Amino acid sequence: MAHDVFISYSSADKALADTVCAGLEQRGLSCWIAPRDILPGSDWGAAIIDAINGARVMVLIFSASANTSRQIKREVERAVAKGVSIVPLRVEDVPLGKTLEYFISSEHWMDALSRPLEPHVEQLAAAIRALLARPSRQSDARILRRYPPLPGGTPGTSGNLATVAPFPARPAPAPLPFSTEPAPRGAGKGKMAMGIAVLALIAYVGISIARASAPHILSVQFPTVIYAGQRATGAIAFEDAKKGVASARFNVIEAMSFQGFAFPTPQAAGRTSGTISFWLQAVSPQHIVLQAVLIDPSGRASKPVPFAFDVQTPPAAAPAPSKGRHPTQNWSIEAPNGFKFRVPR
């Protein structure tokens, strides 16, 4: 299956890679990332090769771990062999190893050494769009090689076409009211194949129309870091050509202890565009990757849009300085995050 971006990363950088993947997909770029996109029971190596073959750009999350990873060296080598553009995103300030230096050009090198990561992902998405807008030399070469060399030109060059004059047009013969020759053998099969092609085209158009009328998620805005036990608010920007949005659903892609859920969206009823507010709360520190899906009153669902965030332990508040000794008295403090503590003196 074709996709815009293949994300190559070391397992030590999984949280960063998931964040980059979610940010690119929020900006309309289709991504392939392991293990999310590897079907259960399939061969891992074959899935990686198929994914690289189906990508136009590889984003390499470059770190000290990635610099020494044999798996990443193999993925980069395959991408170079297949003509896939490579964009290294440096997340740690480490020198490039000789093996990767052999394959990677510095033309599209990008740094993401500072945090937050969001501004770097925005720049990365813009760079990828610029690469996708360029014509693919490999695709052009495949197309030209299908045709034999023409007189007066070199095979596989555009000058080939400019040196040959077009054939003079012939007037079309007048159609006969009936056929004077028997139908050639196999003509029935040809008509059947044409009928199947027409039906397939009609089905494709119907599916395209149905998808076009489904809700469309423009973006999902949510903090990249929240505190365990506290509510964090977010917003989904959407547009819908017909009836608005009836409900929202969150699918769990990755989490230790977090359940998916859905809720109605009366604030979006009858609206063709706008935002839907939501809040999330997790009870334990973990990394969570979710998919947001919007559903219209007819049951048509939007394309899922993933987003990721980290749940961290709330920071402890420093106790206030003690004034005198009161062995039996308790006092309480309130942290900036809303937690209250009662401490015996």
C-alpha cells in the first residue's frame, strides 16, 4: 500500500517517533511506522521491505541509538536502493557514523534538538511536502523504458519524442447500420471484461462520493504532556459538507491502561465546520497513542487521525517554611496542579 512517509527509528526513540508520526498525519501526510502498521502474524522483514517500496520519503529519527542500529542501517540502504528520499531528523547532537554517512546526503538534514518538538514537526512536514511536489525520476524512468526507441533519438529521452513527426490523421469511416463480418473469437470475453471494468469504475466513483460526504478532521489539538489523574482539554477542528457531526470516537492504538470511548457532539449538529472540545484523563504515567474519528448522523466516519501524548507524574510541591514547632498540629498545602497534601508536623 502506498504512503507518503516511512518512519525509521530505534526502539529507544519510540516515543519521539510516535509523536513525529502523529504530527505528520495531523498535517495530512500518510505515514507507515512499525509496529503499528505491521499486521499480526506477518513477516516483519517482508513488511518493512514492502513499506519502503511503497514510500516516497523516509524520515530517519537520528539519535545515538539510531546511529549504531543495524536495523536502521539496513532500512536506509534499502531506501537508497529504491530511490526513496531520506530526511534525517536529528534529535540528539551526535556525529554521524560512517555507514550512515555513506548513504545519507546532507541536503535535507534537519535538527530537532530543542523542545517542544511541535515546531520541528511543522518544518519537517513542509520539507516533505516540497519533496513530494517534485517529479519522481525513478517513476519517469520506468514510464520511458516501456516504449521502444524512436528513429532519430536516444532511447529513454524526451528528445526522442521531439524528432518524430506525427502520423497524418485519417478520416473515420462512416459507420455501417449492421455488421457484415462474424464476430471474432473471444469478442464475448472482451465485452464481459469491459462490462466488469465499467462496474468497477462505477463502484469506485460511488465510494469516492461517499468518502467526500463523510466528515473530515482538519486537526487534533492536545497537549503532548499531561499529568496523571488530571483532566486535560483538547479540540478537534472539522468540516463536513452536509449534515454536521453526530458523535466522536477515540480508538486506542497504544497504551498501558486506557480504554477507548465515544461521546455525542450536539454542539456540532447541523454545522459544516467548527471545533469540538473534549477532555481526557489517565490515572497512571504512560505513553498513549489515540485515533480520533468523527461520525455524521448517517453513520459515515471520517478518516482516523492519530495523536500521541505522555502522561507524567505530577510534580511535588515544595513545603512552606515552618514557623515554630507544633508537634500535634497538621498543616496542608495546595500544589499548582490542584493536588492538596496534609503533612504532620
